[in-house]
Amino acid sequence: MLTATRLLGAVAVLKAVDVVLRAPVSAPAVLSAVALVAGGAGLVAGLDARRSRFAWAAVLLGAALSAVDLPLDLRRQHVVLLGLVALAALVARDDGERLLLWRVQVSALYAVAALAKLNEPYLAGTVLGAAVADAPFGLGLVGVLPLPVLVLASLGLVAAEVLLALTPWVRRLHAVGLLTAVGFHAAAVPLAGFEPLVALRLVVFGGTAVALVAAVTGRLKA
């Protein structure tokens, strides 16, 4: 049966692939990859509660090594999020407490993202316009998209992140919140263009976030 824990374990294994492909050969990189694979595989296997703590600890160790000891270009919010998710699962005394911590993490993730966009360049459409202009696959539409469309799209993204921040706590938002999370993160992957390793990191980040949202909305068993 697919659960949020199994999905997060698969994401940890994907992160190990990223570490192997991008990191220079070093002891921290090797340890990070081994820990992520071991922990991720344990979570996918559906270990019992006691043994799963060792798997979460391995994921946390792998994420920490990746975030701290590897080159700057490997330090991204996706690995920080994965590490914090593992830490919450590790310190929680039971499934109820783990879900509570994950709810807080979902709210913090999207609330901070929304607050970071509350500035003039973003709300004026400038940031989104630049992103669209640099979009791959011939999607550079900045020349044909009028400014009001860019402004409305920017406001819409902020509104979506506010909705996701509220989703864990408002039952009526659970279904729409999960659909928003899936669409939000799936849409980001094509922006990586022809850089598969960038796309892989977006999958790690999006997969972690969607697994959390699915768990806290009850769509997947934790």
C-alpha cells in the first residue's frame, strides 16, 4: 500500500542519485548517498515503528551531510526540507505527533514562500516575466503576455501558497489543497528544460512537499 512514508523513502533514494551524480567523490558524499539509500529503502520496505526510526535517522544523516559538507551548489531547500521531515518523524512520540509536526512544516514551508514574494518586483510581475522569458521549450512568452496577466499570475501564485499554508488546518481545503500542491510542483519541473539534474532536484522537493500535504490531509496514510 502506498503511504506518505513510503513515498518519502523513494524521494530519499532519488536524492541519493542526485548526490552521486553531482557531488565530487569524497567521504561525506559517499556517506550521504549510502545513508539516503539505506534509510529510503527501509522506509519503502515499510519497517515497523521501532525499526523505522533507524531509517529516518539514516535519511536525516544523509540530508545533513549533503547540506553541510558538499559543495555550495548542492545546498538547496529541497535537502533542508527532506532533513526536517526526517527529524520530525524521528523525534515524534507517535503517529499523531508526527502528523502535527508535519502540519507545522507544511504551513511554514508555504507561508514563508508566500511572504518572500510580498515585494514590489514580484507583485509587479517583473520576476515572473523574467522567468517566463527564460523558460525552455520555446515558452518564452514575455513579449506577448501583457503586464496585467503577469501581475495576476504573480498574485495567483501567492494566493496558492497561502492556501497551501492553511490547508493542514482547514478540512474544507484538504482536497483542493492537495490538487494545488500537485499542480504547483508538477508545473515547476518543465522549467528545468534540458537540465535533468535540476529537474531531479525539483522532483525531490516537489515529491517531499506533496507527500507531506497528502499525509496531513489524510489522502495518504502517514
